[in-house]
Amino acid sequence: MKTIRLFAAILFICTFSNITIAQQNNNPVEDKNQWTGTTEQKIWGLMTIWSEVKFGFPYPEKLAQIEWDNKVREFIPMVIESDNMEAYYYVLMEFVALLNDSHTSITPPWGHFKPDFDMPPIELRALNDKFIITRVGESNETVSENIYPGLEIMEIGNNIPIQKYFQEKVLRYYSQTTKQADEALLGAYLFMGPASEKIKLKVKDFDGSYRNIELSRNSICSNGQPFMYQFLINFFIANTIETKMLENDILYVNIPNFGNEQIATDFVQLIDNLDISGITGMIIDVRYNMGGNSKICNEILGCLLNNEIKSTIMNFPNYSAANKAWGKSTEWSKLSHSIKPRDGKKYLGPIVLLLGPTTGSSAEDFVIALKTDQRALTVGEKTSGGGGNGLHSILPGGGDLTVSTFKSTYPDGTEYIGIGIKPDYEVHPTVKDIFENRDTILEKGIEILLSK
């Protein structure tokens, strides 16, 4: 079973519920982990990270590149000099962000954002290194400030270029393995901050003109609901598939996540009740599917596969002190399983998969399985290129360290972690597409099905 990094859940749950990680799990922090701020405790936390990563992290080439053993020495004086728990955790987060891995992270005791942090009801994405607004929750302020999809963010705060701000205030402490995943997932951090403070922005309108605006950090829309990024809605709120018939009898199916068993149940029921002779083809949308549970993923795959196939391969190191003493290299294990077509009714007609940079973890397994069985053509943008199962450790003050424990590859050994899965037909939305509310990726998927 694969898990995905849950930073996004903590981000919004903590923001709107004012609860900490320890409270969420109903596990009070043990006395030995209570924050004391002593030099010994701060060094102990740093060395916990160093050791868990050194012996379990499945990317030795990354450790060699950043010289992990030497790097930890550089951070010892930094953790000693941190004068409070908040400063201490930002040092730890900066240390772990060097690994640039989607399933390896630090969650501070207060969560990824403090309870009094918020954001305006706006969703951003990067296009050609530009941050563009893609969705806007309606509020009095977004209306009065004329905030709309297609608006480009140029500067934030005191005339800081948005890319510079992103590098220094976000990527310094967080990472998602690939550039496309960094921009798609971590853009949510750009506007986060104290709810009592407004954000100053310089924006570029679609007509090319510039203006300065101020927005409140208040994510509540006019309907009283908190605004959330689409990938968060898909993973934490959506509990079923979305289906609709498109032109020319094309069936569209949005699979929001692989974390809810009801989604698999509903998909199986869809296939059982489907008049297969009555559809031209199927478009499956996993653009905002961050993954979840491989069991749920495989149950859905069983309705679509023509042949029994092998899953992605999990590669993980087996550290042995004896072998190291004998001068032997680290031995690696490989683990995979078979994915079988279901015994019942299946859909074996044409399939187009819609992909995006938030397609990750077991959602990437889903894509690879259908490609392995030659069951689907893929359209859209590169996937996130991140996977792994996290090992958790408690840090001083009750924070959480998660370390990825395996590296995934295609069944034939082809790598995609740190790269992403490139679609058969690569389509990138433009600012004009966003401004005009055009879904060019879906349009291309329809075009391909009709041409085949």
C-alpha cells in the first residue's frame, strides 16, 4: 500500500479547525518529547533526522550529492542558535527540504500552518514560470478588486518578485521532488500568513496593464464555505466519482482520489450498469488525483485491464553493518504484485487518461498500469513524479518526521520518480485558455477519441 504526503490536509484542517497534529491523533505528546529548548534536545532532533534518512532513504545518489554527513554538521550550530521552537523547526524543515522528496517531510507540532493563518479565496498555478490565478471564490473583496482567472501575480509584499518569494519563502522549507509538482502543490503556501494581515500584490491584467491590490487573508466565500484548492477538494472532500456524457457518446469519469473505498464501489457499479455498446470511448480524469490506497486503485483497474500485469516495483535498501564492514555494497530488495482483471464485467473499449502535475503516488501507479497493458492514451501535463511510503518519527515538541522508504519504477525498471510521467499528447493550458474558461486538455482528449 502506498501513502501520499498529507501536508495539504494538515494545511487546511489546522487552518480551519484550530487543532494541532497531536490533538488530531488524540495522542498526547509523551513527556520526553515535550519542548524544553535545551541544546541537547535540539541536537537530538537533528540527529534523529540524520540517522533515519541515512539508513532508510531510498535515494543514495541524493545523499551523496548533498553530502548528507557533512551537511548535518553545518546545521548543528543553526539548531543550537535557534532561540524558540518555531525557529528550530524552520531549521529542521530547511534541512529536510534539501532531499527534494515528496514523501519526506517535517510537520511541526502546530501543523503546516498555525491556527491563525489563512489565505484569500484564490487558487494559483504556474505557467511558464508565471503564477496565474485559475480559480476564485466569490467574496465582496474579490469582486471589488476585480480578481479573475487569468490574472497574473507579479510581485508580493514590498515589491518582491513572486518567483523570488516562492524560492525563498516556500521552496526553502518544502519540496515535492519535481518542478511541476512544486509549483502545482506548493503554490498554496504563497498567500498563506497571519489572518490579521492583508497581502499587497502587483498584478498584470489580461489586457497587459498593471495595478496594485490588497487582499485580506480570509478564505471564506460569500456562501460561508472556506475556499480550497481543487486537489484538496478531490482528496479530502470528494467521496465518489463524477460522471457525465459528453458529445458523440463519450463517457467522462473523474476519479478524485484512491483514498475512499466508496469510489471503488461506485466505479465498479458504473461498469456493471454501463451499456458498453452505447459509448464511443471513456475519458478518465486523474489530473487532481493525489493518490491514496493501492488496493482501491487496483480494484478500479480490474474493471479496465485486458491482461494480468505486474504493478510498479518498490525498490528499498537493506542496510547491513556486517556487509559494510566486509566492504560489500548495500543490497536492495524489489517488491511488486500482480494486478488482475476482475471476473465480472469489464470495459475494454478506448480510454483516454487526463494527467496533470498533481497526479501523484498511487494515481501514477494507475496511469502506469493502463499504459503497461496498452489500454489508454494519455493527454495533458507531466505527473508529479513522486511516490513512497513514509516512516514516521516523533521530534522534540511533538513534531513529525516522515521519511520515504522505497523508490518506485515501472514494471520494466523505467524510472519516473523525480521525472514524472510524460503524456502521449502533451497539452499545456495558456493564460488565454484560463481567462476564457477553456479546458484544452479535455478538448484534446475528445479529439483523440474521435480520431481513433
